[in-house]
Amino acid sequence: MMRDNPQGADLLKEARHVLSDIVMPQLSSETKYQLLMAVRAIKLAERQFLADTETEARLTALLAGYQETKAPETDPARALSSQIRNGNWDASPQVFDFLQEVAAFKLKETGS
């Protein structure tokens, strides 16, 4: 889909700039803390706008594939977590690789 400029991530970046560089220096320390929390949320939303949606969709599909039909949880992440705690995937290099890829994806998205 072709989007008009500026795009959502551009708008968030500008809002973050205004809050951080123009508004924040004029605030007391207590309100600066609250503004910093809002700026952090904007930064995270920016990264989510720019996230790799293809990788996210592929990881979501892989996660659904690891859910056993007899698992009581309906959330695939919780189901996989329960299965890992039960030792169901201890010898699975595929699950290990999947979890490493999920961690890398989330670190990239959060900027950590």
C-alpha cells in the first residue's frame, strides 16, 4: 500500500523530538519523569511501525505450529511455555533456534 508522507513513524519521531528537546527542558523534575515515560512509549511505537512484519508473521506461524492440540491453553505462547517447562522440547534444536530468533526480533523492536 502506498502511503502519503509523512508516515506514522515519521510523525511519532517528530512528536518525540518536540517533547524531548522543546518541552522537557522547561519542566520540573517530577513532570520530566512522566514525560520521559511518554517519550519512551512513543519510541517503542516508532519501532513497532518500522518492524519487520514479514518476520513477525513467520514467527507467529511457527509458534502456532509448536502448540500441541491437547494443550489446555489457547494462547500459543503460553502453550509453548508450558510444554518447555514440562520438558517436551528439551532436545529440539528447532525450538531453540525459534526462541533465539524471537528474542532477537524483540530486542530489535525494543532497541535493547
